[in-house]
Amino acid sequence: MFSIPVFLDSFYPLFLAARYTLLISVLGIALGLVIGTLICAARLSPYGPLRRFAAVWVSFLRGVPLLVQLLVFFYTLPVIGIDVPAIVAAVVTVGICASAYISEIWRGAIAALPRGQTEAAIAIGMGPRDVWTRVILPQAFTMSLPALINELILLVKASSLVSVVGIMEVTRASQAQAATTFRPLEVYIAAACIYLLINLCLAALGRYLEHRTAV
Amino acid sequence: MQAASVDIRKVNKFYGPFHALKDIDLAIQPGKVTCLIGPSGSGKSTLLRCINFLEEYDSGEIRIDGEMIGYDAPGRRMPGRKLRGMRRAIGMVFQQFNLWPHMTARENVAEGLIRVRGMSRAEAGERAAEALEKVGLGDKMANHPSRLSGGQQQRVAIARAIAMEPRVMLFDEPTSALDPELVGEVLNVMKALATEGMTMVVVTHEMGFAAHVADQVAFMEKGELVGVDSPARILHEPEDARIQAFLRTYHERNSF
């Protein structure tokens, strides 16, 4: 039978573990934004080799499952003599993987911007830096907000995969909890509730931001 | 004769095999209004966009107050910085307004003053307010473009261009995207500018504006400049059969 007390008791350790889930997702998307922006810039650059590098980067990272990327990365690091905590390896992998999607989100938003927007800026005598920072990126950001929030929500769920490299985030913590209590049903439903709670909050944040930037 | 503000000589442009501009010669005198008319696809907008080098021309030269735009020498592109310096002196108004939707009317006008002219925020804000007053939008400064009618948006776009204090203003079908009842307010602002002595090049389908405001009218067809003359001579007693045919369809379409 479903035991309410066991269900409620399993929340506390899972909440603690949720800190890691959030940490990995938030740092992952932050890193993904930085790298993704650079990759998108490379993708749009007039310099051929850069464009090709970016295209390969995107298709490789979108084409290999995150779980496999995590394992490859995690087991490659010691081989090449890099010794970093698992959490760092996890954040970097998640960030790199997200960068592929984020660069495509950016590229789509930039391509959707009417040509006249940049022409008006060029005609007034603005240089490329101002055209990008004042005209293109602010609008591209607003347009891509829904897609970026979507990506962040995907990352929160994908962060469950880093349990395979031993990080005590929500999924791994619930596995441990289930193993000690022998009550997997209660524990996993509690875990589901926590993911749902995080993502509902993110969706609300997204709606708030979209509302604020709406023109 | 005075030196031309915009001097277009033997300009050619190709899109692949398509010959878009054929040996265009046209002089635009300072303080005068030149209207470019002709059927769509005739190359009028292309020619206009060559004047501030939004569109590259392939041969010939276009000089703004004596200085060639786009090229240091035939076939050698000028550095971006120099080209930007020249564009500052050429205002442009687009068919689709092209206001920046994430900025208010005032911010749209101030942006170029801050970024290009290097003004302080306060000074640019004041200048922007003056420019907006001038086009009759002093009460709409805090509105975003989405909260303005088409005619108001186009007037903001005109304010954005004149705030930069250009020596020449280019208008690319400025009223073609407007509902008929909003055309008048934009034409009135343009007339006022012309009266002040602004040098203007206007691509337009508004024959009334060409007849009453223009100092010269240039008729283009199939990439060729067919005729340049006073509005009266082009619009009322055209000699060229192509101009006659164009005006005939125009009158037929506009009569009821």
C-alpha cells in the first residue's frame, strides 16, 4: 500500500539533492549560453573554417545522447590527466551539450529578424558592434526566450542523467532512498513531484520574463 | 551651375546576369527635391539604395558632395569606418519604417545620436524630443512602435533620420505601406522638410507629391533612366512613349 508518511519523509533528502539538480541545470545553461553564443557567432561568421567548425560542433553534440557524452567525457578526463570533481565534469558536459541547442535557437531568432532592422541601423552609420548589441541581440533574445526556457526545463530533466557519474542529485538520491527504505513507489513519486515543482517554477519565470519584455 | 549634392555617373548594377541599373546619370542639386518614379521592378529603389551604399553598384560612380561613396577608387572598397562616416550624412526612410520595436519612439531617435554621433544620453534625449516635436509627435515620445499607427511610425522614422542632421535624405516609397488615410500626414512632414531646403531623393508612387513638391522628376523603366525633367514636363507633356504609357495606366487606376 502507498504510505503517506514514507512519501512525505522522502522529500527532505530529495530537497537537499535538488540543490545539485538546480546547480547543474543553472550552471549548465549559463555555460551553454556563453558557448552557444560563441558557436552561433562562428556559424554566422564570414570565415569558412569557423563556420564549418561550428556546424560540426552542433551536429556532433546534437547527434550523440547526453548520457553517452557524459560517460565519454567522464572517462576521458583521467586518461588525459585532468583531475576534476565529478560535479565540474557534469556541469561542463551539460553546458557543452546545451550550447549546441542554444546556438541553433539564437541562429533561428537572428534569421527571423527582418532585414530592415539592421538596414536602418547601417543607414544611420552604426558599426557592426552597435548593430549587434543594440539592434539584433536584444530582439533575438526576446524572441528566443520561450525556446530558452524550454531548453532550461529540458536541462533540469536531463540533469537526472548525471546520476551515472555519482552525483547525488534528485534521481540518484531517490535511487539511494528507495534502496534503503524498500519503498520505491513513494520515493520515486516524491522525486517526480520535485522535478515537476522546479519546472513549474521555471515555466512561471519564463512567462514573467516574456510578459516583461513584450512590446 | 552649383556642384551637385548627389552626383550619379554611369552607374551599373547587376544581379547575376540581370542588368538592374543601366548607365544611370543623375545629378541631384542641393536643396532640391528629386522624385524617382516608374513601374515596380524598374530599379528606382535599387538606385536609391546605391546612394548610401546599402546596395553595391558595380561600375560608375556616385559622389556625395564630391566624395565617392563605397569605393576609394573604382573597384576598391572603402574601409567600413569611412563608409559609416559618409552614411551619417545621408538619412534614409524605408517603406516598412524599420523602427526598432524594443525601443520607444524617443529611444529610436536618440539611439543614432548616442552611438554614432557620440552624444550624451541627456543631450541625445533632448535632440530626439525636438525632432519628434517637429514631426508632430511630441506627445507620443514614450510609445513603443507597436503603440503607434503606421503614419506615426513613419514620422518617427523621419525624425530618426533628421535628428542626425543629414545633408541628403533618401525616401524609399515612404507611403506605400500606409493605409490611404494616413498618407497625408507623412507627405505633409516631407513637404515641410522640402520647404526648409532639405535635399531629398524620393522614390514614390504619389504622383501628386511629385507634381507639387518635386523640383525634378526622373522616370525609370527596366533599369534605364528614361527621362529627367521638371514635374510639368514629365507628368503633363511627356515625349517618351514609355512615360506616356505609365501615366496612362496610373490615371486609369486612379479614376473612378
